[in-house]
Amino acid sequence: MIGTWLSILPPIIAILMVLATRRVLLSLGAGIISAALLAASFSPMESVQNLWNAMIVSFWEEGALNTYTIYIMLFILLLGVITAFVSLSGGSRAFAEWALHRIKTKRGAKLLTVFLGIIIFVDDYFNSLAVGQIARPITDQHKISRAKLAYFIDSTSAPICVVSPISSWGAYLIGQLALIFGGAAAISYSPLSAFIMMAPMNFYVIATLAIVFFFAWNDIDLFEMKKHEKLATEKGQLYSPDKEIPGQLKEDFPVHAHGRVRDLVAPIVALVGVTLLMMVWTGYSASVADGLEISIWSIFENTDVPFSLLSGGLAGTILAAILYLSQMKQNETASYPLMGRALVSGIKSMLPAVFILIFAWALTDLIAVLETGVYLSSVVTNANLPVAFLPVIMFILAGLMAFSTGTSWGSFGILIPIAAQIMIDAAPEMLLPSLAAVLAGAVFGDHSSPISDTTILSSTGAGCNHMDHVTTQLPYALISAAIACVGYLVLGFTGAIWLGLLAVIIILIILFTVLILRNNKREIPSTE
């Protein structure tokens, strides 16, 4: 059953169940069990062994601690503790009041969130969690729903990282291109120049960012998002009170008048600053150890993102605790027992997100065993398809693969070599457009998948119920994907990149015009 059509059943089961029941852990569990059974050909003992191996992969892998995932989980828990300490010290309230006097409009709050998502481009995990911590007090004050905040975070994290050479994504992809180009004498451009040239061919990213800015600028919403924004605006209900909200503290702590803006800003600055510093240091150290030429690209290619995140999280937590302790003399409500309660509450607030990640990683591990990605890629490899259709087919296939597996990087690793080999042999002039289509499709699938770690972390950073984020974001992602498909079809049939880009721009203009006209028509009162 490995590497056959049956290998796609577990992710399909998990995704359909999560959309139907909105119970994430139950749905992921069903996917994990079905994958374990298929991988063992329904042998009871081997299925149990597969299940055990998948569930511990987040902690133990290949005979050693899995520090990559452990550090990410610890970082998430530390974010909960920082949130609790900042709330306890009154920093959240002080920052919200300060921001309210400077960012006076809902539009300003939305645009700030989008700009933060673009500026913090070094890593999607870091982006998703850091932007949420900074923007949430401001968007809460302006009654912007947590679902909208999660959409803004998710739509600016991976899309920006995949076109930025100075990021963990960019470094990884440039390294992938170097391996491919090294064995192809006919290719005249360097991996870095190829990566930069591919950016304007990533039609999904272009459409997604344009749509994000449009909905940040205008007070227009679509489908399920409209309901969440209406509740936030009219009733002040920013999130679903009856659902599990990661990052939402379980108890209210006494708020006092001694809170200052720095009580929130300083821990976040420490988190961001130390994380960036450690990314550079770990990348530099690894490059030196491997005897590589030191450059910004080698540093980001070899950086240890989880360790850097954990270091930044510890720095932010320690500073948040110090700032609270400094209030002891003037704050009559401050106490060590209250600090202990905040520590426990902060950890508890992030446990739902950690559990979802553990289950998602378990399913991803079993999907790799089943070779779901290999099967999907073989469908295209074995089909004798016209070259003109290959860019759009690569986009769709990468999207399906990332959506099913919950990982864009896994899709990159499988599909980039396949797309490169097909195009080098069949149509070298379409090499970069097809590779760009793979990147775009993988981001789309990762962006849309309820089992994707970046989707999970975006809802965590925003303090939004995970399924609320998935269902509200999916229509926007599908619209961007449909526009990208048209662009890749035009590019494939004409061979002109600028015509494909022009098609995307024209469709976006038509879409925005229609949405504005429909919104204006609704706002005009009837004369009857």
C-alpha cells in the first residue's frame, strides 16, 4: 500500500473530518490511525508499532532527542508565559491604550499588522508568532476579529519567506537550486539569481499579497469572515468563546495602574532581537564548522531556527518576569504566588496548540512512510502531458501535495528536482516558471491545509480557534490560487512571463472593482 493511491487516504480522512467536525485532534487522530494501519498492511502489532513511532517522533527520532520539534514546542509554551506576565504587569493594557492614541482607525490597525508580517520575513514560524504578539493588543482595541488577524498573519508569513532570499526558506531553496544546477551544464545563471528571477513568476504570492492589502484597506469581508467581523464590530466578540483558543489565558489577573508600555514592548524586542542574533550566530558557526565561504546566504542556509526561537523566547520570558518583579514595591497586588499562577496559566494556554502540532507531526511522519508525496509526483511524471500545461499542473500538484501532507518544504524536496528534470529535458526555457509554480503551489497548499504547522502557528499567534482560522482563510486562498492558475496557463501557452503576470494583475483589478461596486451598492440606502 506504500506509494499507491491508498497512501492519499489518511490525509484525506483527516482533512474531511476536520472540516466536517471542526474537532482537530479527533480528526488528526483518525488520520494517524488509518495511516498506521495502511503502512502495516493492517497487521495489528505492526500498526501499534507504527502508531507509537509516529507519536514519539516529536520527542525522539533516530535514537536521539528531536531537538528541532522540542525547541519549537518549548518556544510556544514560553510565548504563553510571556503573554501571562505581560498581562499580569499591565503591559498589554498600557500598550493598547498607547496604540489607540496613535493608531486611530481600524484600517491603520489592519495595515500595521500586514506591514509587520512583511517586515519580519526571516522565518515563517517566527513571523507567525511574533507578529501575533505585537499586533493582537492593537487589533483587539479596534475590534478586529482574531480570525481576521490570523488571516493577515498567515498570508504574509510563508508568502513573504518564499520570495525572500534572506530567510530560512530562501536559503533552503537556493541550496536546492544549487544541487540541481550543479548537474546541468546548460544552465547559465546562479542559484541566487535564479531564485530572484523566480519571484515575479510566483503568481500565488503576488495575488495573495495584493488581496491581503485590499482587504486591509477596505472594510469588506467574504463568506465566513464576514460573520466573525460582524460579531467583533457589533458585539465586541473577537473570538468564539465556546471554542478552544490557543494563547487565551484561562483566568483574569488583577490589572493595576502601574503597567507601562515598556512592560510589553521590551520583552517582545528582546524576543525578536535575541532570535535574530542567534539565527546569525548559529548560521555563522555552522558555516565555519563546515568550511563554507561566509556569506549572508550560507549563514541563513545553516541557521538553527528552533534553537534561535527558544533562545529568544527565554530572553523575552526572563525580561518580562524581571519587569514584573520590579513593580513589587509600588504594586500592592503583585506577589510571587500570583506570578506562579501566571506561569502555569501561560503554559496551559498554549497546550492546545502544542497537542495539535504533535498530532500533525505524527501524521506527517506516517504520510512520509506511506510515500504519499512520491505517489502524487509519479502521477505527473508518468503522464505524457503537453509542455504548455506543465506550469499550472506543477502548481496544482504542489498545492495538493502540501495540502495533503501539511508541509511545503516536503513538497519542495520532492517536486523541485522532478520539475527541473522534466523542463531541462523538454523545454529549458520553461524551467524557472515551472519551478516558481512549484514554490507557489506548495505555499498555497501549506497556506490552506488544516494540518499544516504554519496554519496551526498562525492561529496560535493570533489567539484564534484553529478551525475558525482555516474556514475563514480558505476562500481567500482559493481565490488567489484560481488567479495564479490563469496566470500559469497564459504563461505556459505564450511562453511570456510578463503576459502571465499581466493576466494576474488584470484579474485582480476586475475582482477589486467588482467587490468595491458591490459593497457601495449595499451601503446606498433604498429609496423605496
